[in-house]
Amino acid sequence: MTMDWIIPLSFYLSVPQGALAFNIDPAAWKYVSEPAAGFGYKVVQNNPSSLLISAPLDQYKQNRRGQVYRCLVRDSSCIPLSIQEPSHGINMSLGLSMTKDPESLNTMVCGPTIPRECKSITTYNGMCFEIDQSLHVKQPVPSSLEECPGQTDIAFLLDGSGSVNKFDFEKMKDFVKDLIREFLERDTKFAVAQYSGYCTIHFDLNTFNVMNRDYQVNSITQQGGGTYTAASMRKVVQEVFSTSRGSRPKAKRIMIVITDGQSNDSGMLKNAASEAEAKNIIRFAIGVGRAFSSSSAMKELETIASSPPSNHVFQVGSFQALDQIKDTLQNSIFPIEGSQTTGESIKMEMAQEGFSAAYIPRRGFQMGAVGAFQWKGAYQEYKGSTLDPTPQQSQNMEPDSYMGYSMAVATTHTRQFTILGAPRFKHTGRVVVLPSRDTDKPIEYSGQIGAYFGAEVCAMDVNKDSYSDLVLISAPMFTDRDREGRVYVCTINDRSGVACQLNAEMTLVGDAGQMGRFGTSLAPLPDLNMDGFNDLAVGAPLENDGQGSVYIFHGTSSGISKIKSQKISASDVQSGLKYFGLSISQTSLDMSLDSLPDLAVGSKGAVLLLRSRPIVTLMARVSFNPPKIPTNQVDCSTPLRNIAKVCFTMTRQTTDTKDLQAKINYTLTLDVTRQAPNYRAYISPKIREETNTITLRLQEQCFSHNFFIEACPEDSLNELSNELDFTFEGLPTTSPGGLSSSLSPRSPTSTYHPLGFEINCGADNNCIDNLKVDFNFTRSSEVRVGIDEVINVTVSVESREENSYNSHVILKYPAGLSFRKFTILQGRVECNSSDSVGNVMWGLSDCTIDKPIFKSDSKALLVISYGIDRNTQFGQMMTFIANASSGNTHSPKSELSKVKEIGVKYSIFVVIKRNEDSTSYVNFTAGKNDLQKHVKQSFEVENYERGFNLTVIIKVPMKLGDKDIWADPNGIQIQGCQRHKNEEPTATEFVDQLQKNHAVDCSVANCGVFMCKSFIRNLDRNSYNITGNLSSQWIEQIGLESAQFNLVSSATVDYDRNQYIYYSSDSKNNPPIQKIETQVEVYPEVNFTKGVIGGVVGGLLLLALITAGLYKAGFFKSQLKQMMQNTSEDGPGGDGEAASPE
């Protein structure tokens, strides 16, 4: 990996576009800059008064690159932190990654580019420093670098016994010197020992000097005596390969034993070799001379050497021939040491630990290592006292994938996930979620090559419950026709882990016409707009020809809004900025001390602090005088006068600022639903709109507008719908640097205010109606929570006497249901619903019926649909209440209220599986009734839904006819289960049935019944094992000497069916029945004697038949005749001529 990844932004291009605005003030409140190279690459809001800003490219000293600055907010001054880097921490690019722990408030800063020059390669590692709130810097992690790859420690053990003459001993030393010379270019240390009747370590790994190798080896003199190979090997293992004698912990350890004869302690060789194997010492045995021509001698060499012997044992005829195996031995050692051409040894040597980092809640932190294992990538988890954690890899990751390029930790109620980006996997990218379950799969991306999918990952708590709801994944180099970069929104939960649709509905994009690397940075934000959901910032640092932008997206109840709430362009923040949005602080603190969060955004050479504006809500109210339109006028030529009173109330939502004010421009439009010239109200002839501009403060302010209404309009039933529209412009407060306020999105800028007609009730002016309300549950006899998505309630309302005015029906429904829709079957109906809040109140559906007049003898019919929350406990019954009301007096005969209940059952879903260790096959010889075979049948039950009391019912065939199937039927027990009364078979003639279907199950066999009761929680797994010895005594009664049977045990579940219902794909909702089959084969005993005798007799009979057939055909006669003719030709005829016939 080269250094061009450090700031991969210097060559991007983009197209300019203007900015939008909501409640982040785009003007820079603070501008912090330093000339250090890379300043602003990462930024962390350390506390309300200071920032930590990295400059990872700052070469501030020789061999020292990267600094972290502490910058004070009050005066924008910066000083570099004093971080005591260890001597080996050279050019680490400190600050290339930074992250903050939201719990301890400590900051982790990492430098992942520490080079180390090894003999054959330059490695790159990294380290991280933790900085607490008082700026105390802890010790680096890891504390030391990886050892150089290819380190090798080699010990030579030379045979100096009396059987080796002096000339051959010198040849042995020459071989050692030549072999050492071949390793000089590698990171190798040597030791030389000699053995005979005793062992002498001439030079250990500390004292052998390769620069003086020839002198040291030449100084060794031959000892003479016996050949005690085993004892000498043990001494080298114990004394040479130890840290005190120079052995390196991560080096490959090799022992080369050269001998010319069998050892005097051969009985101890196996133990000596095992001791060397325990210390991972690879052993080569070189046998010299004819002494090893015997098989026992060769066996001794194989005992000394590592496996396989074909790679570790060498034989030469004489010491003179040692040179012949030098190259072969060298080539055998090199692959062990690690070939730099194949990359076999590249594990953590190029890891670049700390390329990314993330804190684990209450446990520690993790470091991404992009270069580990040939740049497949990995991560390391430091928690508690762990100093050297095992690198965690992902299965099926390919080289050069860069897993760990980005990292985030997500937590749900019961699980924790490490999310790792691998943006170069197959040149498109992949995101891996670890640790995984069987159901958790990598997030594959089969899209555009070069998209860098996974360059940034971010876990986000949207609903403020401290648990992760979303995982955001960026692909900043994804290119559309008119824009660059995408952010994919994925969901996360306990059951299914991280789930990504990777479709347009779950994708955030920047503005069209911008090639700005949208998604280069991601940062969760607090609830900026005070709607109860946290928000998101996305950086696009190359927009507008490299000036950069930051996009704000609001959180919602369903995730993240696809529509940006604001785009902050660098040109609006401050002129001259480059790469604005390169980094965004992962926390947003109140640094301006106005009780509002502030946003810290990094750019090239500078960090900008942006303030969020105070948010206000604005309630608009319109009242009328008179409040109703009279309908009993006699004179229809004179229009009616009315006064509309428009009132605004502005309320602050975010701060205690008292001098907030805003400019409001509003327009009142009368009878807005009517097209001109058919409107019934007007300000002046042909004009029904009036506009006004006001300055509003934190108090109610009202304004009056006179207007006219037609005296006798044709439509006096439908009310006048009057619209009030306004625009909002926050004005700066009077305090220094005062911000202007923003209007909350929850405040509608268009409202409708009805003005209805008077109700006429005859001469007595007393309206008496007779309403009847009723409802039923459409096509439902019970609610199945977790199966049914909705419950439909059919509501009917009847008007049975006088006209009813402003009639309503209100349906109360339980907490846990959510309004989906209403469908009108009869009448004119409009409904509004409000679900329960906090699951402690009723939900209400309020429906107006034939407004304004529900005429006599009329009926309204509608269906209201409610979504069912699968996680709510409703009890055993769900209650609904319907109430009818109107503006009338009600007749005593009215039926204004109805209460009904419907039963509730809760879905459960368990899976019964056959465990892989169950016995699948046994066999018996026919006719032998005293045989036994061990059989195991194992079930696993896993719960995928809510916890409940479960009974697992297991049935095991115990007796066929009057014969026991198991050798010890009373010994068949299942842990956690109670044995109940055996179940009799349903078939009376089991022999015929078995000869047909070959299944030994509870239809033909007497079965033991086991009841296993337990409370099983969500995602729990319970195992049940049936073990015992299967007997052969029951087989003979079937009457078959050769057959195959299946011994079938079964398991199913039972539960309280009044409370629960099993979730299945069919309509029966029956729990599963899982069977385990063990194949039992019976075969006859083979009688070889009968076979041989039968074969001989059959052969003789066949030969006799063939002979008789040939005789009858005249075969033998024709042959005799021919022989006689041949004889006569040799007789009287003479000279070969034929005799004359007589």
C-alpha cells in the first residue's frame, strides 16, 4: 500500500451549486487554522472549550510525521499536544484516524504508517494513543512493532564422535560455512554445537557472529567418543532455543543434525524429537555414509526429522558429497522462513494497525488493520488487560480488500456488532459484520467497480434509546451521470442483524450536477430540529471545484429522510476554503454556550465551527365573528359581514433566549376550495385574499380582517374552508453575535380554518337525532399477534330520526395498534387518528359523518385498518369502544356507545432440527439375536420468537411385537425430560407393513413418550439426546434375511394453545414434527464351503454336458477319420501321391 490513500482528495473535481438552509448557521462562527500539513484531516470536540485537530502529514521533525493540536475555542489558538512517541514510532502519520468514546469522553488518536526496514522488506505497522479529558496521554497500543518477517534461528548439531575421521569433520565444517553464507541476506541467526559422548555448545544465537563466521567455525575441534544424539538434541532445545541465549519469540526455529552413524541412545530419540516439536523447532536430519543403509538406521533419521520425512531427511554417501544437498536443503528451509515472492509470511507485518478505530461500550476499543494478511484486512480488540489480541479476520475475504479501512461498533438490546468496511473487495467493496451468526451475511455490493463501497461506515441511534437503529455505508466514488457518491441506509436489530436493501429507497445522494465524493465523511448529529430523532451529516469535500459541502439529513420514525434539510456550501461559510467536509466531528457539543449543539467541520488546513440556530414553533389560529354563518336570512341581496381574527403565537423550543423575533408575511384566502367566480366569501368584490407583514415576538399577536359572505348561497351545507399561508424569516437577536431563529418543520406554514353554517332545527330550534353505532371485526375471530399485520374494524352509523349535524364517531383502540387507513363503503366520511403515546393511553380514530348534515334515514359504513405491533403484550382480550356524537340533542332511543372484545393469541416460531452427530446407519447379521450397536439420535429446538413455556414431546420406538428394540429399554432417558406411558402402535400386523415401507416408527412399534418441559427464551437453543445400544433380537420376527429398515424417532412441541399460535406458512398453524431416521441394514451370513462345493459340482456337470454334445455331433468321429487318411497318405501312396481306389 502506498501513501496516496492518506488524503485521496487532492485530485477530485466537482461542479458548483448553491446552498439551502435550515437551522445550521452557514456563516463560520470560529475559524481555526494552522500551517501544518494535513491540518483538519480529523477533528474531535474534546470539551465545550477546546478541539483536538489532527495534522497527519506534518513532518515536524526528522522521522516524525503527524501531530495532534489542542485548539481553544475562545481565541482559535492551537498548540500541538506533547505525545511521547516511542523511538520506533517514526513517520506514523499520527492523527490519520481519531475517534471519541461517548462514555469516558477519551479520544483515541492513531498513526498507522510506521515503517520498519527489514532485510528483505519494509513493513508498515501502527499504534494508537488514548487521550483523556485532562489531555493526559496513555501508553501506546500496541507497545511494540511486529517482528521483521522471515526471521529464522538455525542451530547446527555436528557429529564429532570417534567414527568421523579428521578430514571428514573438516568437510562437515566447510558445509556449515557454505550454508550460512547462503542465508546472509536474510534475517537469520546461527548457533553451532558438537556432540559425541557429550554435547558442547560452541556458539549460541547471541555469540555467533556472521561477520566472523569462518574463524568461529574453523576454531571448533573434534571431540571424539560415542554418539549420543538424543541427549544432545535435548540440550540444544533447552539451552540454545531460549530467549536468554538469543532465540527470538516470533522467529522460525530450525535444527540441522548431521551424523554418520546410529546413536547410542536411540531409545530416547522419540522423546527428544517430541520436546523439539513442542517448541515448534523444525528439524532436518542428514545421514552421511553407509551406516544408514539399514531400515532401522533410516527409521532413526525419520524419528529425528520433522514430518513429512521426505522433506526433512537427506542421505549422502560420504562427507565429500555434503555439497550435493546444500541447494536442496536451502530450498527446503526458504519456504519455512517465508518467501517474499509468494507472500506466505505476510500476516501482520503490513497491518497498519489503527487505520481505523472504534470504542466498544464499557469494554475497550478496536483497531482496524487494513494491510493484515496480504491486505485482506483484520481488526484487533483490546479490552481489559489484553495486550496482544489475536487479529480477527473475515472468511472468504480476498487479498487487497482493505477490510478495516473503516470501522464502527453498533449495539442492540442483546447484541454487539463490529462493522468493517472493505472498499476494495473485488474492486467494488464489501462491508463485513462481526461476530456473525448463521443468519448474518456480509453486505455484498455488486454494483459499480471502483465505487469504494464501505469507505466510511457509521452506526446511528435515531430514536435516542442508546441503541443503534441504522448503519450507514458510503460509496463516495460511485458515479452517476450527474453526481458522485452515495450513502446506503441499512437497518439493524437483534434478530436479523444488519440488513441492507441497497435500493433507491434506502439511499442518500448529493445534488445533481455535483461530482463531489458525497459520503467521504459521515457523522451522527444530535436532534437539531427538536423532532425527537437524531440527525446525520454527510461530507462532500470536492463539490464546487474542491471547495466542498456538508449535507444535513433529518432522522425520522422510519429512519432517515431521503430529502436533505440543508446543504452548507464552503462558499457560504468562508471564502477560500478547500475540501470543506473532509471530516466532521462525531460529537456535537455546545461550544458557543448558547445551549445549542455546534458542528465542527474539517477542511484543508482549517476547521470551522458552525452554530445551530434556535428553533421556534409557530401556531396560527383564525377565529370568526360571528362564529357561524346564519342560514335563516330573508333578504338575500345584502351580504353578511364577518371578522376574521388572525393570531400567531411563537414559542421557543431550544434555548432560554428571550429576545427572539421574526418577520412574518401571511396571506388569508377565503373559501379556498372554490374556483373563481364561485367563491362565497370575499374581502372586496372579486378579491378574496389579503396579505400582511408583521414582526413577531415570543407572545401572541392578533390582527383583524373584515370580509363579506353571500347571504343565501346555493351551498349552505359545506363549510367555507379558509386558508392561511405564511413565510417565516428569523431576525438576529440583540446579543453579540446573535443568531436568527429557524422555524420547526413541525410548524405548518399553511393551515385551514373552517367557517360553518348555522344548524336549523325547526320552530322549536331543538335538534333531536337518533343515532345508532355498531361495529364488528371484519373476517376475524381472533387477533394473531406476530402473524396478522392488520386488524380491520367495520363501523356503521345510522341516523334514524331528525337530521344530525356535525356527526362524529370516535373509535377507541388499544395501545400497540397503529392507524393505517380507512375505507368508505357508504356515505361521506373523513377520519383522523392519533395513536397512543408511550403505550399508556387509548388510540383514537375520529371520523366525521356526512358533514355538516347527516340526514334522517341515512347510513354510513366504513372499515378502519390498524397495524398490529408484534412486540406489544395486549393480554388475552383486545377491547374496542365506539362512541357516536353530534351537535344535536339525542333521543333516548339512541345507541351511542358500543364495547366489544376480541381474543388475542401470540405467535411463536420454533425450529426442530436433527443434529449432525446423530447415528445415520448401523447393520446386523441376520439370525444373530445377541448383537448390539450404539445409536445416538439428537434433536435441537431453537426459538425465533418471544419466550414461552414449551413442552417438547419425543417419541422413541421401544418394542416391536414382543421384542425390545433397545438392549436396555429402561435405560433410555433424555436429560430434562419425564418419561410418560408408552404409546401403543396403530398397526396390528406390523410384519406386512414393515416389509412394504421398512419404517420402524410408532405406527408399528410400541413407543416411549418423553415430555420435556421448559421456559425457552427468544433465540435459545435446547438439545435432546437419545442414546443407547440397539439390539438385534427384534429383527428375526420380521422374516427377512436381507433388508433395510429406518428406525424413526420423532419430536414435536406443545404449548398453551389458548394463549399462543404457531406461525406457519399454511393456514393450519400446526407446530412441526421432526423425525430422525437411523438406517438399520440386515444381511445374511455368507457360507463359503457350500459355495465352493457347489461350484465344483456345477463345473463337472457342465463339462459332461459339453462332451456329450460334441460326441453326438460327430466331432470325435470326423477327427478319427482325418487321422486315418493322414496315415494312408504316408504309406502305399509313396512320394506324397494319393493311392488309387480299387
